[in-house]
Amino acid sequence: MSARQPRFNQHLLIDTTPLPDSIPKVQEVGSSSAPLLSASYFIGARCKAYNDDYMQCKTEANGKGEMDCLREGRKVTRCAGSVLEDVNKSCLEEFRKHWECLDNNNQQLWQCRKWERPLNSCVFEKLNLEKKIPGAPENETPVHLRKRQIFAHSIMTQ
């Protein structure tokens, strides 16, 4: 037997160094993946300008923009949090049904179209945010508006 003791490096490391004052403070979104996926197209619709600024900063920094792009990243986080807050205030029931469906169906969007349509309608009516899939062909019906979902376990009733 070896006398060497095992060493593990999976310790939780937290950097307690405060960020510089030039970087704005922001609360984290504090959401799991299912609500974020459910609201992702609405976040994209409202926060497009902030997302574009952040991605431009990251591109111009050539992969070394961690500190340089924090200001833009914080704006994205703040905007995403505001969208989630607004959706929770305006369409809580529809939002909860949709993200719970996603959570129970391995994040498969096509399984949850039944709950997605009422959510999309509510968010459009109350927040004026519309789901648009980037790069979708103009001459075809978007996948989330099709009557029949090919891979879904259940048939749509709407």
C-alpha cells in the first residue's frame, strides 16, 4: 500500500475581491434553466441592443474581455431580470405552466407547445413582446405556430 494521502482539488473557491466601482452593481437573475428557456425569446426581443453590445465587446477583445466587458454583461443581466419580472407580474400562470412543462420534458420545446401559445399571446398582449425565431425562413410557418408537432407525445387541441 502506498503511504501517500489523496489530494482533492474540488473545493469551492470564491473570490471575495470586490469589483471596481466603475463596474455597475447588479442582482443575479436567480433562475433555473427552464424559466430562462421559456422566456428566452422575449429576453432576446427586449434586450437585443444590450446583447449586441456585449457580443461586440467580446469579439473586439479577442477572448480576453472578461473585465473589459463586465459593464455590458451587467446591462444584459439587468435587462433579462426585468423581462422575467415583467412576465411574472403579467402572465404568471401561463409562464409557470410553460416552464414547468419544459422542466418535466427535458427542455424539449415541442412537447410544450400547448402551454407556449397562451404564454406567447399573453406576453404579446400585455408586454408587446413577440416571439420571433432568428433565421427562420420567411415563407414558412414558424415551428411554434404549426398545428401539428411531429415529435410531440400529445396532439395539440388549439
